[in-house]
Amino acid sequence: MKEKIRDFNGNIIATIEDASNGDLIARDFIGNIIGRYDKRCNVTREFSGRIIGPGNQLGVIIGMNKK
């Protein structure tokens, strides 16, 4: 499933998609990966692999990436 994240004007700013292993992948409006929630480890990582924090914090990454 692919969930579209929109700003107040209705513009798509990101998408969150389910991976086959249960992880969630966040992409910017162009389609570049900006972060991933690792379900097995229960941590969120940014695109470079740096841990953002415990649990699903993809919303934080999307907020940091908003232009």
C-alpha cells in the first residue's frame, strides 16, 4: 500500500509505502527514499542509515525534509 502525504494546499510532499518484510519506506515527492521504519528493530532511520529514534518516526523525517 502507498499512502500519499499532502500539505495544506493539497500538494503531495511524500509517500509512505509498505515493504514486503513489514518495514515502512518514506519517499519525497520526487520518489527518493528519505527514511525507513525498521519493524524488526523498532527504529526509524534516515536515508543515510542514521537512527532517528525508537518506533515509527517517519512523520519527523517527512517534516524535516519538507521544502
